[in-house]
Amino acid sequence: MKFNKTPSFYNSEEVFLEYLAKTSYYICLQNAVSRIVTLCKPESILELGSGTGETAVRLAKENNKSSITAVDMRKEMIDIGNGISTKEHVDNIDFVQSDMVQYVKEIGELPQMIVMLYSFHHISDPHENKIDFLKTCFRKLPPKGQLCIAETFLPECSRTLY
């Protein structure tokens, strides 16, 4: 099987935007991330690759004492996220339009927790880019800082990676 294209289910931009952050596997990952963040109680959270902002807004609502920064490179996603946070009356969140890798490179110290929900795989190949990104994250995290990466993997692929 080839997985270098978006599945045919997303056969148009309209369908993609309608189902973005609403599929069952995404919601399961989001629920898991929400539980992890709530248990960790970070003062500050950075969501990288925030897409529509659904997860960032949820985290902001559930962790109203935390400040949230949501980063996505697409202006239309930032606009959607700002609209959702306004509609939900969430004021502890800021949306930033930026490439997530560049954002991490350019920021001084990272917040207490970084969340990447189904976005880590968007860091371009070769895999050394992903390794460099992680090294930068761990170098810039504050003491006891945490990185939460929620992804799905295909079982037959994971065996060949290790």
C-alpha cells in the first residue's frame, strides 16, 4: 500500500476541512492528550501543528489556569481557531501563524508542555530532521518540561523502523 497521498475519503478541500479534527481516531488521540495534560497541570502549553485549534481550545477550557499558544503555518487554520476560541469564550489562548519547526528554533525557552497531536509526521524527511527537532525541543524545554506526541502508526511500518 502507498501512504504518500491523503486518503481518497478526503477527495476535496471542502471534505477535508469538514472532517479535520473530527474523525474517530483523532478524537481518541485528543481524549488521551487531554487526560495527560490535565494530570500534568502545566502552567503553559504549546500546541504545534494546531490545525483548526479544536484541541488547543479544549485544552484551554479544561485547563483554564494554563496559558496556551497554538501554532500552525496556515492562516486559514489560525482564523478558524480564533473563531472557535471567541465562540467558546476562551481567553487563555493565543494563535500564532508559523512553521512549527521554525517556531521552536526561534523561541528562547519553550513552555512547560509541548503537545503535538497528529502533527509530528508533518516534519519533513529525512528522519534526521525529526531527530534534530526533538533535540532542539529537549534542549529548550524548562526543567521538568514535557513533550507529548500523539500519532498513529501502521503496525507493519513500525517493525521496519526499529
